[in-house]
Amino acid sequence: MIGTIFDIKEMAVHDGPGIRTTVFFKGCPLRCIWCHNPEGLVAQPQLMFKEARCTGCRRCFVQCNHPDCRKFGRCIHVCPQNCLEVAGRTVEAGKLASELKASADILGDTFGGFTFSGGEPLAQPEFLLSLIEELKPHHLCIETSGYTDPDTFGRVIEKLDYIIMDIKLADSEKHQKYTGVGNELILKNFSILKNSSKPYLIRTPLIPDITDTEENLAAIKEIIGGSPWEKLPYNVAAGAKYKMLGMKFKMEGK
Amino acid sequence: MTKTYNFILEKKHHQFRHSVDWNLAEEYAEKGLSPIQRMADRFERLCKEEKAVILEGEQIVFLRTVSNLPAIFTDAEWEEIKAGHHIHELGFLSNLSPNYYDTIATGLLKKRETADEYGKQAIDNIIALSDKYLAEARAQGREDLVEVLTQVPRYPARNFREALQFFRILHFALWLEGNYHNTVGRFDRYIYPYLKADMDKGIYTYDSALALLEDFFLSFNKDSDIYVGVQQGDNGQSMMLGGIDEEGNDVYNLLSELCLKASCNNKMIDPKINLRVSKSTPADRYTEATKLTKAGLGFPQYSNDDVVIPALEAMGYDHVDATNYTVAACWEFIVPNVGADVANISAMSYPKAVDTALHKSLSTAETYEDFFAAVEGEIKAECDRICSGIKDLWFIPSPFMNVLMDCNIYEGGKYNNFGIHGTGIATAADSLAAIKKYVFEEKSLTAAELIAAVDSNFENTPELLHKLRFETPKLGNNDDFVDGIATALLDAFGAALKGRVNCRGGIFRAGTGSAMYYLWHANEIGASPDGRREKEPFGTNYSVSLFAKVKGPVSVIASMTKQHFENAMNGGPLTLEFHQSVFADEDGIEKVGLLVKNFIDRGGHQLQLNTVNLEKMLDAQKNPDAYKQLVVRIWGWSAYFVELDREYQDHVIARQAYTV
């Protein structure tokens, strides 16, 4: 089973118990205007241009014969500053798993487990499920928007040890406005999660005037009841990567 | 913080300083005084010139009021001495760990009985200076200080406060005598009994003991701006905590804990905190230590008893001495009291050995093994050159340092080994990985092409530069292909020094440190086959290359713990840089502690962690006045960022930082 990821982070300390390794899946059905991982939004590999390092030598515009450069119209193997990088790598689940297991071997007793993040890991459910099989019996955790069909959601969480799920906005219309989708599926999946025996954590990113309003937080509280809940402070500097991808950060200046 | 703290922080104590313009060298030359007579006389004059200054509320006194040490030799005399001897750095004794503790327990009057005539003279002068402080304490009505200074330094310390004050006087005197990189040694081991006795008597609470210790720690920072090494901060005031004693008992105690805390609270660059740990160190101690890492001072630096002690024993150190090891100014392993090792006498550049072999032997080497043998040959040749160049080592005799050592330091000590740093191992390993892969395995590059590209600084081969720099295996990714090359290089360096006897009858110890050579050696060669352009620096100490793309700290640890450190145990840490955000909560702190534990459990030898904040450093370059207290770690010492030269600032900025 082949999937697309955009990063692997060793020693993730905020993504679940113990020293963990986090895999970032590429592609997400949501378009949260505050997203700080824009390279996780579209499923296809993308060219990232780190303009700050560019000296203007224009060597990347000289035609080359590398097959992987063709679709970008620029040579990615010539920049002395490494300004051009491709975000997104397609990889077979078994191969990825053996790469990932290296960190478990190194850390031994101090290893906590693996976390699937993104992007939206549930957007590649079959790839995720085969990766889960390969990585068992390690402690496995997901960070998800919860936006997927309930059948997939149920099938996946059943295999996991810890679920971190966002509830960003309680009002579906606002959810549609700021994330591109309504929250019906998410709330439905939340009830599946709540009724499962799995340990979980609900997260809400605190976006000024959008999610971080008294009304929204009270409404979320109403929905999740006594569920464990973490509110994440937001850093506007997170917008830096948009420019590298030629994308527009809708929160710019906010 | 106390009034004294703010006074020192704002450098108001500088008002008490003055410099002297004595032409001692001419006078001594005319009188025909011997070097030791000159040292004894200068010390006497300086003690007389020093004024007693007691700041309001200050607990631990002694402040340098004379800011310079006039030369004792004329230029011509010094040239003559240098022509006949190997002079190490400034020529004064440095990087020793003297026996403060025996003196604190016996008093200077007792030490005087066995001292030579110059030692007696030095002791008399210190007591006279101390009496000036005593008189000032009386004048200020400071009864507490009167009591302390009536007892020490003449007589043994009777309690924690007297022990701290006594230490301060001895350490102050060593600096005033002209010795430098005066280390602190295993402070918690020897001072703890005084604290314990006072705690048992109920004299201190945890908090009041901590407050006193903070005042003591502050004393290391009062004069440190005049103890300048290569840069300000490079002053060697290293303190060792924890570790085992000769029976294998864990030394770590309440004082160790208080020291971590005092350093964390003071947030000053001295003393430099080191912590000895081992497989049996409990996980929560790493958490406590990581709280200090979070403070951003670059402390503590960890040394692994499981690895260091057996290696020292294998080099010929007695079991008792090996278990008692501490560090010199930065990270070089030395033995207190009896050791006279010169742990930083020179440095060998791995990338230079590779560069020489590249130009001399690559075109004729048939296999990678042939080529590596040529590199080994260059390492050996460089060691030949370094070792044969060190003859007739001579130090300016320091009578008071001699009093504090348990050996006749003029003759050398029980151990007289010379340490040689090894610079740029990652640059060399990465270069060899590129050569092995492209020239010998894939045969996609000829020797001539690679040499031409390196010699032209990759001007005409941008694609090759990109490939070498960003798409070739690098040390730090848990890749045996490169990691094994680093192992072979370290082994080669150890083997090249093995069996050699130095001019004092000791051995040569191979090391994993770089000191300032990461900049100096980098300028000795041009570009290198790892895609490093000319003038780009190497990584510091035992670290990965500055531009190597690594998977993360876990893989770096795996790569850097595979080597056979028993062959190269002069010291020099792996450095990891973490962004401040990693330490945002207790959970992050505990996890960094676990990572350190993992490094130690895997058999790593020495580790140093930095908390960095790139945004702050960049802003500090623009607005230095707003960041006077921003501390960064350089190679074996920490410094105030804004006081560093630009090239050192830029290197710190270029280092890898791991965020979460």
C-alpha cells in the first residue's frame, strides 16, 4: 500500500506520551484558514521555495534531465543553497514502517510510540491501516480533524491506543466558513469516539476572534462534556510556509 | 534577586577597579630575579595593591580591584624563554583542578608549615589581604563577616559559609597569581559535609542554604570579565557535580541539587555546571538537570562514568584517581589534586588529513580501503608533527598553585599526559562517505573531477555541490555507511597517538573536542568533498556538520554513540541544540531528560545541550542593548551573546536546532 507523507519528526514531545516519532500525512479535506502546515493540504507533492536563502543565481531555471524535476519546470538538484525542496514523498507502508522502527530501536525503554498527523491521516485510510498493522504492537496515536466517514473512523480508532481529535468550532456554519467543511461528520465521529473505550483528548486551537470566543468555547464544552480537553495557543508566525508554496495565508496580518 | 546580584549585573562594581602601570619586567630583569621570585613578588605587590570592598548585603566577599597583571618578563626575555621551551598558550599554569578541599579543612597556617619559601610568602600575602577585608568588615559593622574572616583562611572552615568563603579566597588568589582556567572540581563531593552538618544543626533551611549558594555562585561572575580567554566567557570556571566515589557510591546529594538550582536561578555564565551520570542514574535526576538546560545557559554538560572511568583506567590512571575525574576548562577529563595533564596542548584536523590524502593519493588509490589507509597515514603524519613539536614544556612557576596541588607542580604531577583535540570529524566522515560512494562504489565521479571541483570551490559544478551537500549520506542519520567511517577515523586517531611518550614521560590522549579550532582549522583548507565551501566552519566538538540534513536528535544520538570512545577519551561532547519551545511544559522537560538518559545508556561519552532561540539571536545582532543577558554556548563555555565577535555569533546561529 502506497501513501504520501511530507515529514517525519523524531522526538515529538507534544504529540502523546513518551518520546515519539510523528509521521505527517499529506492531503487534508479541510482548509482551516489558520493552518500552520500548508504543505499538508494537497495530496500531491509540491515544490517549496525558500526565498530567504536565494541568491538569485537562476541556475534552477536551466533545463535539466532529472525526471523528478520535469513537473515543476525547475531543476531541484542544482541549488547551492538548497532553496528548492519537494514537500511530499510517496512511500510503501512496509518500507516506511521499517524506517520508523529505527527510532524505536534506538530509544528502547524511553520510546513512547508513533503518532500519525498531517494533513489528515484519515484521508489515506487504507495506507494508514496497513501502516498500523506494520507498526504494532507499538503505542500508536493519531492527531485528526475527525473529518471522515464514520465507518472509516470506527475501523481506524479501533486499532489505535490514543486519539487526539480536534473540535474547532461548535457551529457548523462557522465551521464551514473557516475550515471549508461543516462539522456534522466530526461531531458524529466524536460520539463514536466517546462511546468507544479508547483513551482520547479533544483539542481546540485558540484562534483569536474565530475559535477563541466565549460563545464557541462554551458550546464546545457543552458538546464534549467531561472529555479531556486541551486548548492550544496559536502563533501567527505559523504562516511562514505559505509563501514558500506560492500559497496565500488568509490570516496574514491578523 | 538580592541587591548584590543587581549591583553585579549592572556592573556597578567596576567602579572599584583600577589598573596598574608598573614596569615590573624591567625591574626584575635588572635585579636578575628568577621566574619564581618574580611570580612571588608580583603576587605580593598585587595583594598589597588590592583594596577590600564589601558590598551591601554581600555574603561571600573578595572582589578584584586591580584589573590587570603586569608582565614579569621583558619581551626579549620572553622570546628567549620561548626559543628554548615549548610554551603552552600564555605560559601560566591552567586547566588544573587543585585541592581546595584539603586547605579548607586544614587552614592556610597549617599548609604554611609544609610549603616552600615562596609558598609561605604567598600564604602570608593572602592572609594579609584577607585581614584587610576583616578590617573593612569591622568598619562596616558586619559582625557575621568578622566572625567568618577571623577563622578563614587562617584556620579550617567550621561550617558551610566559612567553607564557601574559604573557597572564594583560594580561587581568587589563583587568578590573582596569574593562573587561568582555574577549575572548581568536584564541589558537591567535598563541600557537602559542611552543608550537611549545618543542616543537621538546623542552621539552614533548603531555601536559606540556596540563597547563600546563589551569593557564592555570583562571586564567580564578579571578575570573570577580566578573565578573558579566546573570547569573554572562556574562563574555565568548571564545576563537576555527581558521579561515583572510589567505592562506587553515588556522590549526588543535596548540595548537587542546590547547585543545579542556584545556577538556574542566577542565570549567569559561571560557574559552568557539569554533571556525572551513568546507567544507574535515576530518570528524575535527568528531569531536574533538564530544568537547568531550559534556563538556556548550556548547562549542565553530562559525562558518562560508565565510559569515562574505564577509559581513564585503560590509559593508566589509578582506579581512585579515575573515579575522581573532573573536567578542565571545557570538557577535557582531568584528575584533581595530583594530575598535571595538559589536556588541550594541540589539535589534529581530520578534514586536513582527508584533504591531503585527496590531493596526494586519491588518483592512485584502487579501492576505498587503499584511500582510507592514505588518510590514516596523514593522520599519523600530523600526529608525528604535533608530538615531535612539543619538547621542553615549561610553565611559569606559580607558588600558590603549588601549595594547592598534592604534587610538586614544578616537576609535573602524578599524571603528565597531553591531550590532543580532534577537529571536524563530521566534515571528514561526510567527505569520505562521498568519496566512497561516488568514486569507488558508483564510479560516477573520477578522482580528477572531484579534486578539480573541490579546488575550484565548486564554482563550475553547482549540481555536484548540491549533490554532495544535500543528497549524500551524512553523519547524524543513524546510517552505518557514514557512522562507520567516523568510527574508523576516531580509531585511526587513537591508534596514531598510542604508544607515544611525551616530553614529561606521559602519554598523548586523543580527544573528541575541537575548542576554537573549528574555525581555525576550517580556514587551513579550501572546500571539502562533503560539499563544504571554503571558509565555512566545521561543527564544534563531536557534532554533525553544520549543513547536514539530519532526521532528528534521536538519529544523531544513535550515530554519535557507535564509536569506540575508549580509544579517544580526552573529552569533547556531542552537542544538541533544542528550540526553547521544546521545554514549554513539564512533559517536554521530562522527555528531553529521557533522551539524555538514552544517550548515556547507549554508551555515549559526553553530551551538552543548548536551548536556542533563533529569533532572539537574530534580533540581538540588531539590538544588542536589549539582549545583554542572552547566553549561548560556544565550544566548552557559555557567553553573553552580544559580547562575542560576529563570527562566533554567526556560528551559533548556523547550528542545527531541533523544534517540535
